[in-house]
Amino acid sequence: MTAKTTNNCDVIRCENVSVEYRMSDYRYSGFKDMVLRRLEGNGSHKTFRALQGVNASVAKGESLALIGHNGCGKSTLLKVIAGLILPQQGTVKAVGRIAPMIELGAGFDFELSGRENIELSCMLMGLSRREVAGRMPAIIDFSDLGAFVDAPLKNYSSGMVARLGFACATAIDPDILLVDEVLAVGDSNFARKCLQRIESLRGRGTTVVLVTHDMKAVTQFCDRALVMSGGVVEFDGPVGEAVALQDEVMYRRMREMVARRKAEAMSVSKSIAPDLIGLTDIPRAKVNATIIQDGAVCVRECDVGRGFSFEFEIEFERPELISDGLAFGIGFMHHGQIVTGFNNLELHAGDPAGDARKSKVFKVRYQVPNGMPQLAERPYEIVFAIHDKNITREIYYGEVAYLNLRNSKKGANQHGYIVDVRDGGILFEASAGALV
């Protein structure tokens, strides 16, 4: 691990910080139930260490990113810095006025109006009543509430509450700004205003600590990054190196998840009588995959906004067992979740089973001439699957590539929402001989 040396200019310093949570093995119905189970000797619990001896520091005016997989301790560390959680071990120092944007709208009274909540929130963060009155117009203008500012918060949408929370948190001219995934809420206009406000605060010397899964925001706003895993700091150093390490960590976790799911599926299959699912009649396969763009093989990166192709060489153990309804599918996974995918059946590309039976080595090409505008720029795991019997029996399933995807044709879909992949002009070609 690379560590940053602390100095007298540090406005945030965490030394040997550890946080533990006690998780009960039983959900008590009340205090009486808890006492009775304890007296019976059944009140056991487990200890979960969210942070383990964390050392970190941030200099005045610096922007630090905390990155890592879900559950690695990023948000817990941010709450420790904000003073919302007291560590069981270690010391924490934060000098200056802190604006914690950890959960926008936390602490609001939903029976009060927006205006009244502005006064309440800003005064709790240290402003006087006179200071709040002076900043009230700017807060209302930024939150874009209009006439709703005098309506009770219980009548607000979640986006309106988020806008009001962000406006209050950043209106106090903080020395330290703590941001936890607030850019993931609200619409695109709100996200853009958030980024502009954060950039403005950075320009005035505010120290920023950002927790996010958006690597583009990390590279845009941060001077340094911490990569966390299992409650410890794996890396502390330059943003570029941290993002590369984070990609490797996520790739490793994806591989482990895929292997675990395949093992679970095999375990379930073994518990079912073979004659019920025809295990002995499945034509098992081996697959070699290549992704081609501009005549070159894509190894680490691909621009999905331009034409590219998937090319698969499939070797069936017993091609004579292939029946009608053969399906080839490709999926794009991010953080263990399928983002989008397609197969020859939904593309109405016909059934290649007849060609597959002609040769032990079968070749398939998916040509994507117009790109895939629905994919956001981020790392993806590409998985390939072959099914028989109208996608009821698995012949093959596995990861074939892990790529950082750029997208030069994001257009209106730059925020990553899904469209029908057939609009991207995907073509399907298959043959028993050479790739077409």
C-alpha cells in the first residue's frame, strides 16, 4: 500500500481508525423478547469490522476520492470524518466547518415547509438566523422550488428534497465538503448543477472528500484517491493508478462471482434426476472469443460508439446432439448486474442449429455497425452463453472479455438508460466454416 505522509497542513486526519458493528443472529420483537432470550442464553451476535486500522489524511484544499466495491467501508469512513459515527479505536481530526452531503434531506422535518427547513438545516450547520436570511434567496433559486418553497416537505418529490438538501449543505461556505453518491440522485440537470457547485467550492479552497462509483467524476474532480477493500486501505495515491487498481479489483470480484454462480448452478443440477433435464444429451462446448474494431483485436478498451464485432469459435463435443432452437447470447455486466444483452432469437436472425450440426468447429460473428448508444462509459464484463431447447438447457456460459468501454456516440443516452439493442443495427452471421 502507498501511503501519504501527514503534515501540519492536513485538515482531516484519521489514525488507526476501527469501527465495529454488532449484528444479532435473531430479530427481537421487543425489549422483553431480548431480555428473555439473553436469560436463556440465546442472545448471540456477530461482530462485523467495517473499518480496520485505517490511516488517512487530507490537506487543505485537496480533493480526495474514496473508491471501492459496495460494503468496503467508504461510507463508514466518511461518516466517521463527519462525526456521525464514533470509532471504537483510533482518533479522527477534522478542522473547519463541515458540510456532510451523506444523505440529502436527512434531518429535515417533513411537516415543515421548505423555507422553514432551510432555516432549520442551515442553523444546525452553524449559521446565524441573520446569515440564513441573507442566503435564503440563493438557496431557493438553486433548489428551483418556486412556489413549493412554502409547501410542506411531505408534498415534495424525492428529487425536490434532494435539491433542497444539496442547496442547504453547500450554502454554508464549508471548509470541508463530504460527498457520498449525491450525484447518483435526481435528474441530469440537477447532477450538472451539483458538479458546477462542487467545482466552484473547490476553486475557493474547500477541501473535498468524494465517495462515488463514477470513475469519470473521480478523474475530473480529485487530486488523489484511496482504494478500499474489506475495511482497509489497499492503495493511497494518484488517481490514475487508483482507478486502474479499482478496475482490477472489480474484475477479480466479477470472476469470483461468475465462478460461484456456476458452482451453485452445478450443485442444483446434480440434485435433479438426469432423466428430467437430459444432462446426458447436452452437446457441451468450448469457446474462444475475439472482439474486433478497425481490424484490430480489442484487449483492454473498445469504443462501442463505432462499428465493432464479436467473433466466436465454438467447438462442440457432440454436435450431433444439437437440436432445433439453438441460441447464442451476449451480455454486458457491470458490478455483477446485467446492463443489456442480445441473442440471435430476439434479433430474429434464425436458428443456426442446422449449420452447427455440420461441423465440430462452429463460428459465429455478431456485427455491431452502428454502435450501442445505451452503454455508459465504464468497465464491463462481457459474457457469452449458448442454450439449447429454446433457452431451457445451458450448453455454455462464461466470461469472454473484460473491457473499459468508451462511447463516442452517447448522444441523448449519455446517462446510460437502456434502449432496444436492435436499434443499434446489430447483425448476426453464423457458419460451419470460416467467419463470414
